[in-house]
Amino acid sequence: MDSIYIQMIISFIATACFGVIFNAPTKTIPACGLVGAVGWAIYYALVDSGLDDVRASFLGAFVVSLVAYFFARKFRMPMIIFSVSGIIPLVPGGIAYNTMRNVMELDYIMGLQNGMRAFMISGAIAMGLVFAEVMMQIILRLMSQGKTSIQSFMKAKKRSS
């Protein structure tokens, strides 16, 4: 279990550094690091418990998007500031590198396997981000409609009194 804390610290530092590279506002750099650390912790814990890396990437990106949404509301800034740097630990860069290395070594079968795995993980990350965003939009719309209907009810009740 100590390993997950080390993983979170390293992913926090890496994500915060990418926040700097992406010119995130200075006050949001620690939050960017936290988004990446939480997403990586989810991914790491799920893979460690036996879930395959595609599903773990989806769930990690889903959580990244939710936490990024929270920080976007807190800092009153666009969500993309937090989500772009937050997904960096999940990106399958090593697998993509191995794909190219296998192709250059003429090991096309292994290159194809690695390429498909990198493609599936990348797609899972994109789907995780999109699903969380859509879910938040639906929840906010339902809350807004509920608030509107409550306000209408209260106005009608006030008129009838």
C-alpha cells in the first residue's frame, strides 16, 4: 500500500510540471497536480486489483474529469486547464514507443498488438472524459429544472395565499 502513495507523489509532480508546460495559471498548478495524482491512483489501484488497463484507464479518466470539473468550478476557470494536465499520467506513451520500436525492428505482429493496445487505452481515456462531462451536464440540467419547478411551485403557492 506504500507503493500507491509513492505513485501519487510522483504523478502529482509530473502532472504539476505539465501544468507549467501548458501555461496553466500559477494558482491552479497544485490543483492540476492533484487531478493527475487522483486519476493515476484510481488507475493504479484498479490495475493492481486485477482490472485490465483499458477499463482502468477509462475509470481513471472519468475520475479525472469529475475532479477537474470540481476544480474548474472552485477556481472559476475552464475545465480543460485541469483535465489536460490531469490525463498525462494515463497516456500510454511507453506503449506507443514500443509500437514504433517493434515496427522499426520489423516485428509487425508485436507492433500491431502494442498499437491496438495504445489505441484502445487512448480511446478509453477520451470516452472517460466525455462520459463524465455528459453526466455532469445531465445532472446540472436536472438540478436546474428541479430548481425552476420548485421556484414555480413556491410562486404559485404564494399567489394562492
